[in-house]
Amino acid sequence: MKNEKKISIKQLAEMLLNWNFGAKPASIQYVTSPKLNKLGKAKFGEVTKIANVGVMIGYSYENSVNNQLEREQKEKDFMSQPLWNGKGKRLSSALSTHIEKNSLYLTYKAQQTFKSFYLDSNLNSIDKNELKQYFPDSTPKNQGTEVAIYHREISLTNVRKIKVNRMTYIIQ
């Protein structure tokens, strides 16, 4: 495909550090190990999630929440908490770092999930509905909005593909 480019994690970090597009829609493919409660770990062991999601990169979390508050005719008074209780640092609107872990993260607003797959350690597929009850609650509690804004940080090492501005970047 002519609109594909293979890049390293270092090149991805550079692209996100120098992000000057403002808020842009994108799609991301990533691989993670979702957190499960004790019962979920006992039942399923180590679970792998492969997801394709639609996101907004380079957005302002505070602005998004305050805009949602305004749409709901509430006072625009939201201020976000320090990233990882003060252990994180914003490098750009699209990139952050965890100071203690010395790791880089793609910052995004989750918009929609196109497809996601869950696999056990033997690569057997697990239905998400079977797993749902074992996920910790990740609904934002301090926004004051009726419609939640899902702010996410994902380690660059988990990102496999990112499509933005009609270009698909394959991370190697």
C-alpha cells in the first residue's frame, strides 16, 4: 500500500513530540495486557488484548471536559489532576512520559472501538462479555459530566499501527 510507512518507536516518539496538527482524528492498533481483578486472573490467567480504536490525538483534556460541561449547561470549572499523581510530564499535546519508569506514552481521547480481540495465554479467543465483569471500573469520576471524556495514555511500546492524515505508520 502506498500510504504506509514503517517507522521505529523512536521515530513515532519524535513525530508525537513535534505534534503541531492540533486535535486530529486517528486510528490506532495496539496490543496490551488488560488489568483484571483477582477472580479474573484466577479464571483466565494472562489476557492479551488486540484493539483497533478511533481516537483524537493532540487534544486538550481540560478543554474537552469543559466543552462537554458547557454542552450540558453546567459551569466550565474542570481542572485535570497531575498526570500519574505528579509522576508524569507532558512533553507535547500528543506525548507524555512517566518520570520514574522513563517510558513514553501516546496521549489520546478514546472515541470508538472498531474491533478488539481478547486472547488467553494459549491464544484462545475470549468473548469480551465473559471478561467484562473482571475489569476494574474505568469510568471517569471527577469530570462532573453526564457524557464521559475518556482520556487515555498508552505506552509507545504497545502501539503497532497508527493512521493519521491518510498515512498509516507501522511501528517496528
